[in-house]
Amino acid sequence: MHLESPFTFNVEAVCPWSGARAGNLTTPHGVIQTPVFMPVGTNATVKALCFDQVEATGSQIILANSYHLFLRPGHKRVEKFGGLHKFMAWQKPILTDSGGFQIFSLDDLRTITDEGVFFKDHRDGQEYFIGPAKSMEIQNSLGADIIMAFDECVKNPATFAEAKKAMDRTHDWLEKCVSTHARKEDQALFGIVQGSIYKDLRQESAATVTAHDLPGFAIGGVAVGEDRTAIEDIVLFTAPLLPQNKPRYLMGVGTPWDITYAIRCGIDMFDCVLPTRLARHGAAFTSEGRVQLRNARFAEDEKPLEPGCDCYTCSNHSRAYLHHLVRLKEMAAASLLSIHNIVHLHKQAEACRHAILQGRFKDYFEGLVRQESCLKA
Amino acid sequence: MHLESPFTFNVEAVCPWSGARAGNLTTPHGVIQTPVFMPVGTNATVKALCFDQVEATGSQIILANSYHLFLRPGHKRVEKFGGLHKFMAWQKPILTDSGGFQIFSLDDLRTITDEGVFFKDHRDGQEYFIGPAKSMEIQNSLGADIIMAFDECVKNPATFAEAKKAMDRTHDWLEKCVSTHARKEDQALFGIVQGSIYKDLRQESAATVTAHDLPGFAIGGVAVGEDRTAIEDIVLFTAPLLPQNKPRYLMGVGTPWDITYAIRCGIDMFDCVLPTRLARHGAAFTSEGRVQLRNARFAEDEKPLEPGCDCYTCSNHSRAYLHHLVRLKEMAAASLLSIHNIVHLHKQAEACRHAILQGRFKDYFEGLVRQESCLKA
């Protein structure tokens, strides 16, 4: 990291047993206490919420999607507004992904070359190209605090050859990203380690990617179709290969358990659409596991969704009321459950943070492992 | 009204030119400054909003629908919770309608007799009956501050004979409502004047309905299918037939202009789904008239929806951002536009109230009539 950089990462405490860390990450739009869960605001909006509600959940940073914003409203239009913070009126830190993950998810609508990806808009079929330089252009226009390298993310399961080819391209593209990133002074570029479930590839990728002096590093390709045990194994293997003094971001994760496990591996940041997507389908995280509010057993239940939870939803509403809203497909159901689910993940991360700071993370983690409820959630 | 009643209506000022009034209405859940617009919370939720957002719009009272709540979750279930205020966690005043209007809108799904209406649930086809006594039972269970008599509301245009038959039934049913209303001490029953567009019927209905010593009176049947001029004529004719010292409620109205005109006629209360329904379709009230945010001309417009408006939406977001959300059918579009539209109607009512209190309502009203923009809205 350059000396004049507005980005600093300070590790406050490390769990000697696991390597789990508590830290703080300074960005141009504020300091983030880690480990941190980042809600996803795909289209420059966290679905079903207004930003005062997002702020009230205690969110410190949100993620937005370059692919979606490139298509609509267009990164140049956002730039004209003075960037994404101004466009969506969110003054805290933002992270944008590179667009790669969404494009690779298009399957039949895209063609990959060594230069980048040709793809068709999932809505109107129009053709576009994004490669590493274009991704940097888009993300420089959007102006997030943290931006991501353009990587190739293979679907799991992938053969060793497929995984290696994608990894090699990811490394080539990282060079291009580093050389074309035009706002190094106020946007932190994170490199991404790939390699699917192959540990020798992950090792090679970690070495290659961390050879760049970047302000942070991510582990990619763990949220697409592999079974949980294989992914946990890879995260446990890969996280310690990343520099101790830089933030580590596990992309697209996850459930309350996934987050806890990632923290145990030494991860500092994660994002996932799960809390808001589950909410739109009437489901919620609780300490008893995941619950579906549509279920008839909640029809007369006067208790809050999670007794003791101080989120807006639990402070004001009963399970019966949420059940009623979910049954009638009222939008407030999605809003109220999104609030609770996001708060639930923030609390999960905060509980880990406090345990790390207080030197009792091993006990805390082992206690959770014994609770089947956490694994169910 | 009984002496021990928690309901008092105090007329603070009357415009000598028009009879427009400013007052305050005391209810068990607080004092309402009139004239007042009441947002509609059909299913015990104001669509697309959480109640902290409703409260932040300055809403003093909201309306909920007996028909919907009778079917789902059921009035007995709400009663078990301690009533609607507790069930939906809204501590300010509530008004419930009688269910009549929704049932009569079912057309082919209902059969009217002198006892009440047999109808089929619009969702699952199950058969039910609601008459005046049942409507009182439902509304007593829901426990709103203000409840409405069960009336027959004819579709406009109606023949004189049809209108008279419905009016006569409405009068018979009012007797039943008065005699079966079981919570007179803490729920104010309002009678409803019917008679379609026939002035002699409206006159007869006003005389018959106001012969009951009720805490308030409403004008019904003006929001269903008649042209604006005929309705305005009927409101102007009927409002002065209602007691000066009781609140007057015009049901199902309306646009910013409709509200202003109703106030000019001496109306104190109105409700309408329009602000929230328009919001869900991307439209907003402004001082320049109604606008559709989907329109391409807003794509790069950095101004707030209504410059000078201090609502959450206008304080934080640009027209371009709202355009973006509307185009992508993001739920936040419905929330943000609902907030603005409700605030817009509250401001319209408040502006009238202040003009009445300051003795300048005639000038204010005539100024609006000259502004074509207001009529467009």
C-alpha cells in the first residue's frame, strides 16, 4: 500500500488458536470494524429497503454490482452524478464487484476469450464486452471505496484443467487491472485468488496474486455450486496464505454458520444476497435456525421473531403479524424480514469480533459447533 | 355524543366564504388536526412502508379495511392480540371502514338482501355473510378509534330507484349498527349519507342519518365511477347538511385537487389509496401536476422529485435515482414514492388548514383554481 493511501488496515487482535482476527479498515468514507458483513445493493439499492433502514441495521459498508450498474443506469451516468455514493445517497463505504461473477453466471449468453467476455444483456439481448480494463473503467466511474479485480470464476465442480485455465486468466487479468486502475489514490483494488477446490492451484494463485502490493485480497469461486465441506476446507487452507496485514474478503458468503466459519479461518469481510433474498421469500435467520414465517404455526404467535433481538422488526412486530404480511405477499414483509436478517448477520460478525477481542474466540466457536441450531441456520 | 365520551371535535376556525373548517378531533389514541388526509392500510399495513416510515410522513391516523381483515387474519385473531393497534404496532388513531364498499365492489361474487350481503372471498371463493350487526362485531373486535356504519354503496351511474333502494337500506342498517355497536364508550361510530347524484336523496339521507346522535358523519358513494363535476356538485350540496359541530368525512377521496375542493365544501377527513397505488406504478404528485418517473426525461435529472419538499425521498434522492429504481421495478421505488405522495397530500391538507386559521382560505383556494397544475395533479 502506498504511504499516502487513505486505506489502512489495523489488526487489533488475533485468536492464537484459529487465526481469527478483529480489526479496522479505514476507507475514504469511514472506518469499518471487522469482521464485517456487507449487505448487497445490486442495483444501487438494498432490495426492499430505503437507506435510512439500511443504516439503522448498523451496516458499515454495502456492496453494489458493476455488471448491473454498467447496464442500467450506465457507469458514465453514475459518474456524471459524482459517483455511486451521491447517486444512491449512501455516504458510508461501498465495495463494487468486478462484474465477472454475474457475467460468468450468464452461461449461454457469453463467450470468454483471453481478452475478456462478450455477453448479452439478460434483459434485452444487446451485446457487450467487459475485460479487465473495462471493468476498471466501470469501477473507476462508479467510485466505490473498494473495487475488485476482474476474474474468471469457474462453476463447481470443475476439472483441474478448467480450474487452472480460469486461474491463469485471472492472473493475467489482474496484471491488466493493476496497470489500468486509474484511481489508486482513492479506490482500493483487491486481488482475487481462484483455483476451485484444488489446493495446489489455490496455493499458486495466492502466491501470484499476493505478489502484487494491493490493499486487500479476496477468495473467489467458493459460492458457486460446491458442497459445504469442500468449500470450508478450501477457505481454511487459503485464508492463511493471504498477508496478515491486509484485509481478507470471502466473496458471496453466506449463512450465519458460513460467516462464523470464515471468521474462524481468518477472513475479515463477506457479502451475500441471502438475508434479503430469504426475506423476500418469507424466511428469517434466528438463533433456533432458519424459519419460514408462512408456516401456520406462527399464525397466533405473539412473540417477536427473535426474542431479545433489538432490530426494528423484533422491537415492534410479532411473528403473527409477519406471518400475516408474508401470507398476503405484502411488501412490508420483505422489508421487515430483510432488516432482521441483515441485523442477524451483523450480530453474528460482532459476536465473533468481541470474542476475538476478549481472547475467548475458541470457546465461543466450539460452543457454536456444539449447537446444532447454528448449523441449521 | 355522550358526556363521558373520549371523542370531542373542536372547530377552531371556519372560513366565512366557504364554510371550510380547521379543527381538532380527540380520540382515545390522540388528537387529530383537521382537515386530515388518512393513508390507507388495507391489510393492516400501508403498502410498501414500515410504520416508522408512515409516522415520519406526519400521518395522524390511518384507515384499515374490515373486509380484508375479516378474511385474513380474521377479526377474532386480531382481537386476541388486543386489537388492531397492537396487532400492527401503530399507536396513533385508526379508522376502519365497514367492509361494505369492498363487498359491493365484488359484483358477481355477492348477493344483497335486506339483512346484509352474502359474498365469496375474492381469493378462495369461500362464502361469507356480512350485515350491519356483523360489521359492528368485526369492527368492535378490530378496535379502531373510529368505525363506520355498514352501508350499501351503489355504482354510479345509478337510476333514482336503485339509489333510493340502497339509501333506504343504508338507513335501516344504520339503526342496526347503532343498536348493536358494543363499544360506544371507546369507538366512535360514524353514520354515512348515501343517495348517489340525486340531491333530494342526499337531503333525505342527511336528515335521516344525522337524526342519530353520532360522533361524526360521512358522505359515501362519491368515489365510484361518477364524473368529477357531478361529484363536486354533490359534495358541495351535502357537506353543509351535516352538523357543524361534528367531523365530516368524505370517503375514498382523492387527488390533491379533490382534497382541496372537499375542504372548501366543509369536509374534515378523507382517505384514498391513490398516493400509495400511484407510487407502486411509478407516479408522483408534484406542484406541477402528476409525473411518471419512468419517463426518459428524468434519466439524468439531478433535482429532487419536488424541489423544496422536505420529505425523506426529496431530502435524499434525485429524480434520476427514482427513475432508475422505477425502471428496474425495485421495491424501494414504491416505498420512496409512497412517502412523497402521502406527504404531498398531508401538506395539501395542512396548507388549507393554515389558510383557514389565518383567515385567507378564499384567496388561497382561488389562487389554486387559477393554477392549472393543481387541477392536473
